[in-house]
Amino acid sequence: MVVLIDVCHTPQFNFYKPLVKRLSDSGDTVLLTVMNRGRLLKIANHEVGDWPGVEVVKMGNHRLNRLSVIFESNFLRIFQMLFWGFNKHIDIVYGNGFIPHILGWLKRIPRYAFDDDPDTIDFTPKKWFCTESNYCLWKEPEKLKNSPSNVKVLKSLKEWAYLSPSVFKPNAGVLKTYNVEPKEYIFVREVTVGTINYAGQQADSILQIADKFPKGRKVLLSLEKKDKKNQYPKDWILLQEPLEDVHSLIYYSAGLISSGDSMAREAALLGVPSYYLGIRFDMPANEAANKVADLQNQKTMPVEKWLDRLAKDNDSAERQIEMRKYINETFTDVNDYMFKLILKEKNKERE
């Protein structure tokens, strides 16, 4: 079977990576269309490019500014996707955005979207073009209660696809590269605000509070715009992507603070004290991560209080194990759900 999987930024790649691995191992073909955004294309080629049956295809550009988002990443990318894929044999389509599903709709093949934000601009196009438009939200928000039958809510968050205990095994060996010890450092993620999701958010929000970090704690800095490194404290350790195992670095941290919500949710689901220093407070996935895990934001706790609590925390390792056990017992296995949809199509072909 030939499966088209479309990814537009790193969290989406992480979400589909276990499925790509499963399809590669089962002898299927995966056409992985990847947005040329930051280091995403390099990461995809590095991590899955040599897997059997996997073809990584550059599809569109994202230059981390709003003009590029509107024109290159969306409008122009529609035509690039259609021109590339219309004459290709494809059996099923997966993707978070609506663009690959236009192709699948025209080819009259099954199309499945997986997302965690029903407030994005592509909610309606996905409702039109998808066989199923799935939202990993843990609980159904008010907005979706009267939606069409092809709009579904899964009892999970999308990060669980690659962070559940069945998939993710932390590796303490990666800490040696940065000369840090478990639970003795803070992980920091600063994102660019030149995208639709972060429109209206103050730039460099973590930089503005850098002087408030606990003294004596090492800091690992994941910085989307590397040219700003000199503006941050000199003793913060800059990470260079692609990283060997970013989620193990997060797992063994004492806490994570991020100006983007994706990595903040990842840390929370890894059982790590997490703080989201951004403006998407009411996004359902962020609310869910706050309820089932330890994700805080400026509405739930002042950042100064969170940093002070982090400096005094001594039982994070034990609490982390219990939290991950609880989440695992509560959430749906999204990987199984996606793979069973493919098995369903295979069985149809055999009939």
C-alpha cells in the first residue's frame, strides 16, 4: 500500500514518525512530503530518509515570516502538491493540514487528518475534504459538539503518539554530550512569532525573563532563530538541531519553559514540570495538558512562582513515573488507531 503522509513542522513529523516506522517494517510505501521549514527537512532526511520504502519529498517553503506563510506555505503549496501527486499512485492520505486532502479528494481515496486545534483557519476545509477530521483533545470541546459525523475527537493528545511508554524509552546517555545530570538543568525553547499561530505574541518572551531563572541551574537552550544566541545569557548551552534525542533531554530536565505550546505539552506528557509562556491559553489541547499533566501558563500560575517552585522541587523523578502511568491508562493509543485505518483499507482491497 502507498501512504501519503504530509508534515509541515517538527511536532507533526514526530507525530507520524512511529506510523512511518510501522509502515516501513510492514513493507508498505510511504511518500513523506515535508515542508522546507527551519531544520525540518534536514531532520526528516536524517531520521527516516534511509528507511525501506520511505521517500522524503520536499514540498513547499516556510521562511519564518508571515508573507511566506500566506503565499509559499499555503497558496503556492496547494498547486505544488497537486502537480506532484495527481498522477502518482496513492492509496490513502494522512496529514494535519488541508492541502494533502485536496489531492486525496480529487483522487477519490481515503483521507484522514489529525490535529489538536479546532480553532485554526483550516478547520472548515478539512471538514469538507477529509474522510475523517480527527482532533486529539482528550475531551470534546463545545465547538465540536454539533459538528458533522466526519469530525471526531480522540481521547488523547497528539504528542502521545510518540511519547507513550510503548514508543518512547528515555536514554540518559544523551546527557553526556552537554555535561549535565538528570533533574539538574532547565530546558528552554524559544520560538519565532512570525507564523499564523503566534500572531500577536510578543517576540523573545523568554529572553525578557532570563534574569529570573534560578541561579546555579544549567540551561539548555533550543532557539528557533539561532542568530539571536548572543542576546541570551552566555552560560546557556545552545542546542544544534538535528538533536540525537531531544525528548530524552526534556525527560531528564528539572523543568521546561517554552514560548511555543507544542514543546510545552510534550514536556507535560513526559511528566516534566512545564510552563507555556505564550498567548494560546484557551486552546483545548493546552487545557487538556493542564488537567491531565503539569502544564502551567500565565493564567494558571505567575512565571516567577513557577521558577521559584522549580528551584525547590526535590521529588520530580518519582512524581514523573506516576504521572506517565496515569496518562497511559487514560489516553487512546493513537498509533494503533491510525494503523487500523490502513489495515481496514487493505482488507477492502482483498475483498
